[in-house]
Amino acid sequence: MAKILIVDDEPGLRLLYSDELQDEGYEVVTAANCTAAAKLLETEKIDLVVLDIQIKQESGLEMLQKIVREHKELPVILCSAYNCYKDDFSSWLADAYIVKSSDLGELKQEIARQLERLN
């Protein structure tokens, strides 16, 4: 069973993503900020990260750069309410970019695609 880390500062979204992805058969851990996410990456075996870009006073793009440096093989899906970050070259480090939606179909498909790529 793949373990997915959800990093988002919105509690409702963390709960929604967690419930939906657990229903898909994934194990899910969540973090409300980059500091908590970094600790989980040190202590847990994470298979994929779903990362928000704007996390209160922290930058998801900076977190992405740290993940790429320290966990080169770990797939990261950026999940943002803003489409404009697709043009930011640092977002290109991510394996995928999804615009947040109430329909989680695209996110679920991308998660499955990224995890399949690992195998």
C-alpha cells in the first residue's frame, strides 16, 4: 500500500484528500506546513507527496526544491488553487501540477500514474 503525504494549510482539504485517497486504498499522512512535512519525510517512508504552493507564510516551491535535493526519486504533485504558478520555472521540478478542484478525479489519476511509474 502506497503512503501519500498531503501538505496543505487548509484543514478541510487535508481531510477531504485524506478520506478520498484512503477510499482508493492509499495510506495517507498529512501536514499543515512545510516544517511538519519535512519531519514526516525524515521519519516515515513516503511514496508520493501532494504539495500545496501557498502554505501560510511558507513556500511550497521552496519545499519542492528541498524534496528534490534530499529525496530525488520521490514524486511530487503540486496542487494549487492558482494556475499562474505553472509558468514559474521552479514548479517544473514537480512531477505534475494539478489545479485544485472539488472533483478529485484528475488528482487521483495523476497519483496512480506517478505511483505506477515507480514500479
